[in-house]
Amino acid sequence: MGAAVELQAGGRSVRLSSPDKIFFPERGFTKLDLARYYQAVGPGILRALRDRPTTLERYPEGVRGESFFQKRAPKNMPDWIPTAHITFPSGRSADEMCPTEEAAVLWAAQFGTLTFHPWPVRRDDVDHPDELRIDLDPQPGTDYDDAVRAAHELRAVLDEFGGLRGWPKTSGGRGLHVFVPIEPRWTFTQVRRAAIAVGREMERRMPEHVTIKWWKEERGARIFIDYNQTARDRTIASAYSVRPRPHAPVSAPLRWEEVGVAHPEDFDIASMPARYAELGDVHADMDDHRFSLDTLLELARRDEHDHGLGDLPYPPEYPKMPGEPMRVQPSRAKRAEKQVAKKAAETAAKRAAKKAVPQAAQPPEAPPSGSTTP
């Protein structure tokens, strides 16, 4: 490998070892290419990560090597990178890095970080999200164009229920993400409830095209609105993050007029720097806005009161939550119901057979003690 190089970001120097190590063999992109990409989009990705507890998705040997998610701040992390203490649904806790400088992104790239997964909170208030994140996830039989159709309807739903505005971006795969900046005054549970309300309204408008069914066997060929991405400790790849796929795609912020015109394949670590140099961060104004969830939460209340539509299942690793329905795969629940019904039928049949035996067939009663037979 080549000699280490020093990269500059925001007045800091970050050492990059093994700069020639191949990270994306299909394209020939190196570790240095990755770091230079993050230099080129530095202000944009810092805007997406600033002050947010961030999980690092690391590929130390490149995209074909082993990978892992690093939630706890590394012991060798520089003291100029702050942390936040966060609590997981399990009750355990950790200190996660919170980037406040572009150099923090380069430092993470030095250790093979491809994708940054920020929490939807800031380090000064880790229990109240300041973003409502909607994940439009294509299921088998659907594609990016289907996600685009859903995104445009989602835009109308957000506007209708509270005058909300979303900022769209590609996922780096086949899907789309829409982030809505919100006032940080609701809990994770309430924000998740608002996401469910959005999903149900989308289902009503596009029943053949959109679903919020948690169980895969129920989704069909529809776009899944993954409401559980708003649960505590669930994160979505940040804008400008590199995704671990052979062609080195990135999660690209879009303007609404580009949704359906641009495609995920248009954005990778080679093409994004030129776009950024020309347009800058097209989501730069996102932090200038803060919207209310009151209207969506009222929609959620009406769904429950008028239609009996309450909470939905959490991910399997979460503790059972108050008001959550039974967390059982529907096909398994049906099999269990059939087994119970079968056993009940067998028991009833045995009782009926016993009652149906003729009286004569019953064994004679023994004569009373001490009696004689004439």
C-alpha cells in the first residue's frame, strides 16, 4: 500500500493510511477516493450529521470484506469529536460520536466507514426527534419508479396534514427517503405514531400500490412504508453517505422536480462531487424549518377512535410495548388457531361419543353392600 497521506478539512489535518487500498474492486475506487469524495461533499454531509449521535457502518477491507456497525464511539476517537449518551430499547446505553466538523467524517473514512447512520435527534436532547423520516422501500415486484409514484403522493399527504414539507433523497438503492424537519417536542413513540398515520393515509389513497404491513408475507408487490424506521435506535443512511454496493452509489439529496427524472444510478462517488460543485447542497435550507406533528397525531387519534386502528408491531428485538398488537407472523397465528380449533373439536367429539353410548352398554351397578340375591 502507498504511504499515508494527510488530508485537510476545516483547518484540521487527518491522516489517511493505506490510501491505495481498493475499496470498490468493480470500479477500482480506493480508500483515498472515498476520503476525497467526503472532502468534496463535506459541508453537505456535515449538515446531515451535525450534532447527531451517529452509528458507523464500517468496511475496513473494502466492500467485499467483512463489515460491522459501530455504535459506541471508538476508544481512539480524537477528543475534538464530541459524543452523546444514548439509550437503546434494551435499556443498555452507549456514547456515540456526534460529528461537528467535516474532519470527523474524514477521520471515520480512515477506518473504513462507508455509510453514516445518524439518529433523528441532536446531542442536546436525545429523547425528542427533530426529524420525521419516511422510508419508501420497494418490495419484490416493484422498483424505483414505483417508489417515485408513492413519493409524489406522500408529498401531497404531508402538505394536506399540517402543511408539512419533506426533503427527498435516494436511498442509494432502489428506494426513496423523505425527511421532514419537526419541532423536537414529541417522543419517539409519538413520532412513530405520526409515521403510522402517514402510512395508513397512503394506503387509503393507493391501496394497490402502498402498504404498511409489517410482515413480508402480507406486503405483496407494493411499496412498503417502513414506519419502524422511526422507532428508537432505528436509523436511515444520511444524505451523501456512500452505500456498500459494487458501483459505490451514494444517497443523493434531490429537489422535488428531480424526483422521477433523476435515478439512483446517476449518483456515485465519481459523479456526485461535480453535481455538488455545481448545485451545492440542495437540502441546505432544511434546518431553517421546523414543522408540527399535531395534525398527523390528530389523524392517528381519529384512526384509532373511529376505525379501531391502533398501534402496529415493533421490530422483534424490541421489548413488548404498551398497546402493541400480538407480535406473531400471521401465517403462524393461523396455524396456531387451527391447532387450537382441531384440539377443541377432538375434545368435543370425545365427549359427544361418550354421551352417545347406550345405557344398556354401561356396566351393571354393583349391588348394595350386605344385600342378598334371591
